[in-house]
Amino acid sequence: MHFSIQNILFLLVAVAGFGLFAWQARKIRANILVGRDRDMSGHVNERLWKTLLVAFGQQKMFKRLTPAFLHLIVYIGFIVINIEVIEIMVDGLFGTHRFLQFLGPLYSALTGTNEVLGALVVLAVVAFWWRRNVGVVRRFTGPELRAWPKLDANVILYVEVILMVALFTMNAADLKLHQLEGKALPGAFPISSLLTGLFPDNLTALAVLERVGWWAHIVGILCFLNYLPSSKHFHIIMAFPNVFYSRLVPQGQFSNVDSITHEVKAMMDPSYQVPAPATNPDGSAAAPTPFGAKDVDDLAWTNLLNAYSCTECGRCTSVCPANLTGKLLSPRKIIMDTRDRVEEKYNSPLIFHPSLYGPEAKHNPQEQLDKENHTLLRGYVTPEELWACTTCNACVEACPVNINPLESIIEMRRFLVLEESAAPNSLNVMFSNIENNGAPWAFSPSDRFNWADDLFVTEKTPVTA
Amino acid sequence: MAEQTAKRPVSVPLMADLAARGESPEILFWVGCAGAFDDRYKRVTRAFVRILEHVGVSYAVLGMEESCTGDPAKRAGNEFLFQMQAMTNIATLNGYGIKKVVTACPHCFNTIKNEYPALGGEFEVIHHSTFLQQLINEGKVTAKGGESFKGRRITFHDSCYLGRANNIYEAPREVLEVLDADLLEMKRCKTNGLCCGAGGAQMWKEPEPGKKDVNVERAEEALATLDGDADVLLNLQGVESTAPVLPAGSNRGGSVIAVACPFCMTMMADGVKNKEREQDVQVFDLAELIASAEGLNA
């Protein structure tokens, strides 16, 4: 163990890196909690099972095999290589070298697996880059994927390659250093052993390269960690709580608004006691909450958690019947808008600031946007988008991390209809038909049983000889 | 064993009449607005009643006491109107002590099954595809003695509110299997099924501006699947057809798009009409196909 200035420096870097991340995580947590309360307690076993299948097990990714396999490589690489990060932390803090080597054959298995996965990750990232930038995948285009999101997607890929290069630099230099000194380096290095030829024969240069690789790897990881809250890559953390808190009821079941239930019950039964309205902690009456959602704080906290879990893969949009047929609606945009708006109105993370990328940037055409009031509804999402939804749940089904764009769409429709009476006229006609005729069409209720007139059935009776 | 057939008039039992006699039916058949008013879907309602009469199950309908479940209002965001409708219907159903509801409309099915319980309406709710599947499994319906579908091509279009909304994918397919027809699946089927374009209250409004109507996109897919048209399928779904090609003017005439929802029925029929194929491809509900195969139409 060689304790040196390096260890103190490392301690400072690590504390700064994790501290900064904790500070950002608190801001994001506060953003999510501006959403309305929703009781998601209970069903813990069912939720854990779902998290195991969908988040850890990547179950829904496998609806599309090519990206699923590529993603699986990077995902497993991420998990396994992070075991090595534990070693880097211990080495960095205590001046040990390859602290986990006491594992013996297990250490060889670990380092060997790491190397193979590292190489596969590089290959997968190249394939991802190709799919995204050479334009073979339609869902990586679209008005909401311009500017920041497009840059963000590529930054993630570049950083992943840089991290892998740092890892291989560290290993290959270390390996060659040991070879030249005639010593055995614990562990197995199937890839780095192929790379040693690229490295100089100078012992000092190798020692420096090993340190450069080591520092680049860990500093890169800490920087990346602090980039996450500004990025779609945040899904590597948020996917887990998001899946855990996903809806367990049938997808067709929409929420019943409780305050409306009280009103309707009071109308039908005058003796019904409506519960007292909510009060502020100081006892004054709280401002009444609007029906539906005009802005992000009218959505439930789970809808905001959704927004932070989205990796902008566009599977939702690519199966949306409205989007497929050229309508403005894109479920992915609704989710991205939600995140941008909550960061504009409340806390923004370290790197991304919504002013870099306002609502106009991803809305085309812009005429219908309310550019003065950036509320989620009208400032980001236009009624034309909302009214194009067929509520078919294809987006919900497609999302690999169980995001539910449909809930947010319905909440905004509720605001349009119940607070602004701003439904399309044909829907207002449908509403009044239901009110007056008990049917969405203008038929007389007295004709409702006419279908049964002049009805005959063929009666079959066995003939016994 | 030989059979004698006769045409028998049906007097559909009303719940109010049964209640007046102190009787309670095994099932309440919830007809739905489309089933009661839409001329095309009334034929489905009548086909389903013929099946109920044929198997001799005790049933009743609400008749004029039935009212919209509130589904279109709820999907359009009018929660207030939805709950008014829901509580009125729940009061009617609870007033008669109804336990089991069967309906041919996936939207009514979803609403009564999933959204009424929290408002005080707890019923066992069964979609007619599941009900028909049960009758077939029990041997009460054999799909024999009527029209033969043997060798004809049928593709089933999943209703969103039956499929993704409530995970019912197999029941309608098992019902179709009894027809001994040539069943073809569209690529976008089951969990990946493409909406007909009517859900979420779209049925009652014009679509937003776009390149195409959703029902046309879906009808193109269904027709290409039935025809074995590899080029169209490659363009729409990115897969080639595995079914032999049926050239235009050949025996395409027998092909059927099967649906299990009144709104899918309207949208798919309009889509087929848009592609000018209504002469050789028909859109039928499961109940119509079964009633016809069983020879119940009189």
C-alpha cells in the first residue's frame, strides 16, 4: 500500500463527484414531488416482481430483438464493469493496487469478463451510433429529437467509448508494465493482451499511461454520473423506481376523479355528505385543485417520475396510430415536454437548462403554441396533439420502462373539457346527446329496443326415428 | 341423428318484466348504444340473441332502461358526464340485483368491469368473445349446420379495449378456430395490434390533419394479409407475407375481416370501402360468424 497525495486528491474528487450528484438528485426529487399525491403503497411483492422482470430483466425491450441484444450488452457491461469501480474506489482511497486480486481465480474471471464485455460494449455503441445517425431507424427522427436531445444521445455514446478506451489503456499499460518487469499481473486480460503492442516499451511512459487510464476511467464515470440528471441517460437509474411504481390495474381502467364523485353523489342524493375541502397547515382553505392538468404540478407525481425515466427511444411514438398516419401527436414528445416544463418552472439540473431548448424547438408548426405562458398545456402541448389520441394504449404497451403517456393526455383533455369547455364542437354534440338521449348519437331513447322487433331464430329439434 | 328445423319468433325478455314476475336471469345482456342504434351493429345484437336463444341460457336485457355507459365521455375528458351516466346505470343494475353482465361491446365491457366498481357497481362482466368461447368449450355451440367457412381466409382485428386494455387475445381466436377457416394473423396483432382509429371518442369527431386515416392504414394491412400481398405488407409492416398470393379476381371473395367491437366494425368496413374492396371482403363480428355457421339465421 502506497499512500500518497494521489489518494487525498482521489478522495476530494470522489467526494465532489458524489456530493454534486446528491445535490442534483435532491433537486430532481423535489421536481417529482411537485406532482399531485397518488397513493402507490401496497402490492410490494407484485411490484418487486414487475421490477425484476421489466427493469432488471429487460422483458419489454425484447419486443424488438436487434436493439434488445445491443442494449443488453451495454446493460450487462454497465453492471459488471461497475463491480470494478468498487475496486477502483478502494484502490484510490487506500493506495492498494488491484485490491480484489485476493479473489484469485474469481478475479481472473471478473477481469476477463470485463474485458470481453468492454469490447462488446464498444461494438454495440458503434452499432447504436450507426442506427441513430445514418438514419436507418425512423423513430430516431421527429421534431422533438432536434438540438439537445440529438446531441445528448450522441454524447452518451461518445462517453461510453471514452470510458472503455480508458479501461483498456489502464489494463494494457499495466499488463505491459508487468510483462517488462517480468512480473505476473493478477487477473485475465484477453483484449488488453492483444493491445500491448500498441504501447511504448518505456517503463515510465507505461506507468504514466496506466495512471492516465485509471484516472480517466474514474473521473469519466463521476462526470458521467453528474451528466445523467441533464440527460435521457438518467433512465439507467430512474427506470427502476419507475417500473416499481407502475400501474397495476388493467390498462383500460382510467382513474375516477374523486372530487367529481362527491359532486355527482351529492346531486343524486341530497343527504350525501361531501367531505370537507382540504385546508392548508395554518387552517385556511386550500386553493381548489383544477379538474385535470394545465401544468406539470396538476399531474400526479408518478407522471413526473415517468418524465425522468424516459430515454427518448420513441417506441411509443413509432406504434402510435395517430403519429403513424401523420398527425401531430407523439407520445414521446408529451413526456419530454413534461420534463422540460418541470425544469423550466422548478429546478433545473447542472448542465441542461430549459432555456437552451424551449418548447418551440420541438414543436412544429408553432402557431398554436402559447409563447407567453409556458404552461404544459398550450405552452408545450397543443390541443391538436391531445385530440388526436385514440386511447389505444399502444404507447403504454410499447414502453420498455412502463411509462404511461396516456394518463397525462387524459388529464390534459380533462382540463380542456371541464375547466375551459374547449372540446371540439363535434364532441360537445356527443356530450349533449349522451345527456339528452342516453346515447352518443342523436337517437330517441324510445327507439332503443327497436332492434328486437321481428326477430326469429332457427329452432333445431332432433327427429327420433 | 336427423334434425328438424323451424323458424321460431323471439320475444327478447326485458329485465323489468322478469323482475315483475320475481324472476332473475342468469345473465344480463348489455346491448350498448351501437348494438341498439347502429344499423350494422344491430345485426350483431340479433345474431348474439339468436345464439342465446339457441343454447337456452336464461337472459334479459334492460331495453329502454339502458343508457350509455359514459365511455366516450370519459375518454374525451368529460369525467362529470361519465360519472352521471355510471351512477345512473349502477343504480339500475343494482336495483335489479344483477350479478353477471355480458356485452358485445369492448368499451362497455371495459367501463363496467374496470371503472364501475369504484363507483359502487360490482358485477361479473364478460365480453361476448369469452362467452362464446365458453359455449364452444361446453359443446353447446358447434358451428355446424349452417354456412361453411372451410378454406376461407379470416383475419381477426384486435380491439384495443379488449386486447391491450384487458388482455383478452385468445378468446376471440378460439371462437374463430371452430369455423375451420384459414386464419391469418396480421403482423400488428395482439399486444401490438393497430387501433382501428375510433377509440378515445374519435368515433364522434373528424380526425386531426394528417397523411392518412387510421382505419385506412389498418384496412390496407388487413386486406394485404388476406390477399397475401407481400409488397403492401412490406411497405406497411416491414414483413413479407407467408400466405400464398390471391390474385385480384380469383377466390378473394370469401375473405373476412373478423371484429369484436362495434366501432372497429364501422372503421374497418369504411376502410374496406375506401379501398373499394367491399365486393369481395366482408367485415363480420364473431357473433355473426358463429350464428351463421350454426345455421341460426332465420
